[in-house]
Amino acid sequence: MSNALVVFSGGQDSTTCLGWAKSRFEKVETLTFDYGQKHRVEIYQAKKIAQLLGIENFVLKFDAFSQLGDSALIDSGMDISSAHKHKPNLPASFVPNRNAVFFTLAHAYAQKQGINHIITGINQTDYSGYPDCRQNFIESLELALNLGSESIIKFHYPLIHLSKAQTFLLAKETGILDIVLQQSHTCYNGDHNTWNDWGYGCGICPACMLRAKGWQEYEEKFTK
Ligand SMILES: [Zn+2]
């Protein structure tokens, strides 16, 4: 057993990863990126969840994505429910190379902290089709980053093939479901005031709809 770093956005998936990591590793730390995302509530909730669990949370700030502004998650002029300006097959919420940058920085932070395991909540099953959430991408990046730094740091992605319903089940199994429901933030409209059975959110943006559908399936398949 050793130490692990969870790449932690404060959303449903990375909060579930925190439960998964806590059940497997002796010590767990979290790393949150402040990259100019429109909804600051994400960073606030990430800090709050880490505090509630007594886990260290380091917030790494950088404004390169704000300067690029090529996503509805950053540029308020873009409609979240439309297609991406330059990638018609992807939603406007896609941030080009976001995970490549996040995981590269996480890998550097892990080297600094002497951590050999990085956990990310990427998922290729029922998300928005982001190509940087696929297993072949993360495997390639892991290889490149370890070659480029003479490191042996393992990336773990326990949610990669899970549906949102199965992710709720994993949260339940690792004892973190209440925190996922009450504290994690998913909503693309930044709504953390409207309560629903599945947590806080507007209920109509693509992220809320996916989370709501997953909760409904979880209740039907795993609680009856
Ligand atoms: Zn929403």
C-alpha cells in the first residue's frame, strides 16, 4: 500500500474516485485545477469535500485555458448545449487538451510529493464523447510522461467503463454516497442551490440530465 493523488474537480466522478482511493491507499491527497472555469462553485465544493474528509487539497492555478477561451466551460459567450466551434462532433463544453494538461501537471505534482499512484475519474461509457476521456489516451499519456521523467507512476481510472448508475453504486460501496449527493458539483449552469434526489443542480443542462438519469437507473437496478 502507498500514497495516492486524486485529480479532484469536486464533481460526482472525482468524488467517487476519492472514496475508491480512500478504501485502497494508506494516504490520499487531492489536486484541484483552477483554470478559469466559469463556475467557481466547483473549486469551493472540492475544498469543502476534502475538508470534510480530512484530506489535503492543493489548488493549482493557471490561466492558459482562459486565454485560449475555446470552450463553453470557460468562455461565457458560448452556448453550453451547442456543438464545439472547431469540433462539430463534440459539445461546446469540450476544452481542447484539458486532460492532457491536467494529467501532465498531476504527474509533475506526484513526482514532487513522492506519490506513485494517480487516480482520475475519466469515463468513456456515457459521457459526452470527449476523446481525452478514453482508455487509449490515458495509457499513451502515462507511457509518455513516465518516459519523459524517468518515473514509474501508475494512472488508475476506476470509472472508465462504468455507467453513471454504476458510479453511484461504487460511491455507495466505498461509503461516500452521501457526500457525492450533498456536496459534489456537476451542473454546467453552476446551480448548487436547487436540490434534487440526485444532488444539487439546475436539472436541465447536459451534466444534470446525465446525473439525474444515472440516479434513476441506480435506484431501479441497485436499490430494489
Ligand atoms: Zn445543471
